[in-house]
Amino acid sequence: MVQEVREIDGVVTTLCHGSADDQQAVLNEYFVPDAYFVHPLCRVPSFSNMTLPFGGKLESRTFVRFIYEWYRILSPKIQIAINSKVFDQQHNLLYLTIHQVFTLWFVPFGLWQAKVKLVTVLELVYLPVDEDGQLSDDGTVIPPDDKRTRYRYFIRGQEDNYQMTEWLKFIAPWGGHILWYAGQLVSTLICSFCAMLFWPLTFLGPNGLKRSKH
């Protein structure tokens, strides 16, 4: 397992528990400037070097930092644990199975609390780095074909995937996921009923079903 994969636990912990300075340091260390972020409740598209009207440049990684800062403000005592991680080296994807307890600090007695499970997919990119192991930020081109050139993985983007029952715990923590769960059971019964009702059609096979449409 590559070093960056071994270090991912510390990266996640710092992003969720660290100070604003710590969060920014980790993002600069492990995320590319044009990193993207996808979550059921927010999204950051990938962009870099966006010129501001009054001067200066803006990159998508800055908005990823804002999201993590706000996340930390809303739930300063969040509990989070990585239960498993799998690195698909062929496609440069790192899969993390995560459990977290998200509690809004301003709601008393922990009444607004979301105990959720999610799968985070990190898209990685293998890039040449300087002697300090960092991407060049001064415009210097690091030759990728130089045998002395070092490479390391950076996070190109993050996508958090929740089942609907888990996602509802954020916006309807007092039973919303239970109603959805019940709806899923009803849907299963409907599927089962329809499967038994139209069972004779299964003998026709795919080609028979196509002919029956004409």
C-alpha cells in the first residue's frame, strides 16, 4: 500500500477535528489546487486560476476548505472512524467506509444527531513533485521524464456516497430515515407481487418479451 494511502487516516482526522490552519495545511499537502468535492448537500466543481475582478486568483480547493471549516464549526466534537479502505491502483481510486456521529453544537442534549455510514471515493492522481515532495507553486515545470524526478499521489477529488436512509438523518433526524425504510419495504412487496403476477412472461425469455412489444 502506498504511503499516501497509509496516511489517509490522519488526513481525515485532521480535516474533521483540526483547526482552520491544520485543515488548510492538510489540503495544501494532499489535495491538488483544482480538487473537486461532491456531497448530497453541496458540490465544488473543479477549477483553478479563476481571475477575480479586483485581482488575485481563486481555485476550487479554497471552497473545499470552506466546507470543511463550516463542517467543523457545526459539529466541533464530531466522532468519525474509518472502518475499511481499499485502493484500486489500476483506476487510482481509494474507497473508504466511514462511520460518523454528526451533532449540531447549538441543539441542546444532542437532539440533532446523525449517526451515519458512508462510502467516500477519493480520486487520486500521480504527479511529479519537487525535492520537498510538493507540487510546484511558482510556475516551475517539473520534467516528468527525468529519472531523478519524484512522484507521489495527490487527491484529485472527493465524493461522499450515502444511502438515502443515511442522508435523511442529516435533515430529518427524528424518524425521517425510518419512514424511508418503511417505504423501501413497501416497494419490495410491490416488486414481489408484480414478479408473481407476471411470472408466466419469464418463460418467453428476453427475445419473447421483445416480440410481445410489437
